[in-house]
Amino acid sequence: MDVSFEGHHILRAMAIGVGATLLMDLWNLFLKHRFNIPSLSYCVLGRWLQHIPEGTLRHANINAAPQKPFECAVGWIAHYSIGVVFALGFIALSSGNWLARPTLLPALLYGIVTVVFPFFIMQPSFGLGIAASRAPKPTQARLKSLATHTVFGFGLYICALGVSYVLHSLTSVAEAQDSSGQRQVRLPLELLPDTLAICRLPADAAVPTWAADRGGFLTVSRTADELSIMTVQRAVPAGVRCERDYQAVRVRGPLSPNLVGILLSLLEPLADAGISILAISTYDTDYVFVKTRHMPAALRALRRAGHQITS
């Protein structure tokens, strides 16, 4: 798992964190107006933060603490900053593929886990006790915190989808004129983690059960001469005729079938670097397969050609 934090990852995480926090605020606004359930005043958050440098972390009652200048502005800035920090933490902990292909469950679970922050830090510090045990309505306060942070997790997922969609729309095929007037295509690429094998069976052979492994990449092609299967190497039994130790680079799609020069933009720099490849196209996108031992050189060649690669 690649957990390196490149600049564009940080910017995407910041946008996702702001968006998820905004969705959480909209949820709290709905609860307030629909069910008359009050929300935390972020002025109080700003007051608490400004008392910390003076040596006061815990208050018997934060509402009775002396007010501070600009506490509302400080509180709102801190509120959204905390959301960004939580988003950065999630992106750092999640798999490298999550930003490219967001899924709901990890974000939802992470949002739920973040409820420990109000339960064990903020609420005790505000004089409400651990998990709002001293609040006027402790059960309501706990359920509201849990629901709010679940919405934050949902917001991480929704905002990641939105950011991914916008970036794909803007950069899926970014073309520029080179010095000779030819069009140069730069693509967002993704290095897939599985080690793959391509296998050859007789043309009339049935598709074997081991080719049905749902844990990774799989493509099956039948011609008059052969049955060809590209799948995760771990699924292939010993004795099957195969070329092993491939890894895939995927063009992040979906791509329009009318685009021109997609595969050429990948094959030219690899050919110039002396790297042999296999290529497969699906309805949505294109894949290039390189021997694992040649993949570092292949990635360098693709980056030199202007392509952006995540893993």
C-alpha cells in the first residue's frame, strides 16, 4: 500500500474534508430546524481553544468561561480545520486506490470512529463529562454526536466522488500542442497492485473455475486459435501454460470510444525505453501490462511523457 502524500493528494483531501464538514453542518441545521435539537456553538469552540494557551484545558462549564475576542471566527476556522485534518488522516490510512475509486464503507466506519474526539476530548473539556454524561439529555447528545460523525463519514465518500468526477472531467485527457504541432496526450494512470499471469488454453476449452476469482483483474478472450485468460497469478494452478509476473497500469476512465491516441501515448514512451508490453482494452478504458521487473523503468518513462500515476 502506497501511503505517500503527494501534493495533489493533500489538496484533494482538503477539499474532501471541507465538503464533508459542510455536509455535517447542513445535517445539524436540519436537526435544529426540524426537531429543535441544538448544535454546538462554534463560538464556544473558539473560546475553549483560546483558553488553552492560558493553561485551562478543562472547564466546569464552558458557557460560564470568560468570552474571548474573535472566538466565533476562531471556532469556525477550527471546526473546518479539524474536518480537513480528519480527512487527511483518512486518506493517509486508506488504501492508495481509495481516492481514485472511493467506496462508502471505509469512509463511513472512519466517520463513526472520529466520534471519540467529542466523546473523550471536547465534551469533557467543556464540562459535559465523558460522552456527554453530564449533559441535560445525555442519550440524545450521544446519539446526535454519533449520527453527526456518521454523516461526516458519508460526506467523505460523497465529496470524494465529487472531487474525482471533477478531476476526471478536467484532466482525463489533457492535450497540449508540442513544438512540432502534434497533439500530446497526458493521462491520469493507476498502477494496480495485483501480480498477474496471462494463460493459454485450447480454443475449445471451457473457462476454468480458477478463472472466476473475483479478488482482482480478470479478462477472458476466445478466438479460433486459443482461449486466453489474464488473471491474478495466485489463482492460476501449477502446470497451466502461462506467462507470469505481469503488473497492470490502468487509464483512469471511463473514456469515450471516440478518443484518439490514448494507447499510442502510452506505447510510444515505453517503446522508446525498450520495454515490451501487453495491452487490453475494455468498454471503459485501456490497460497496459508490463513485467514486474520492468515496472519501475516503465513508470519513469510514463512520467517523463507527462502522465500522472497513482497507486
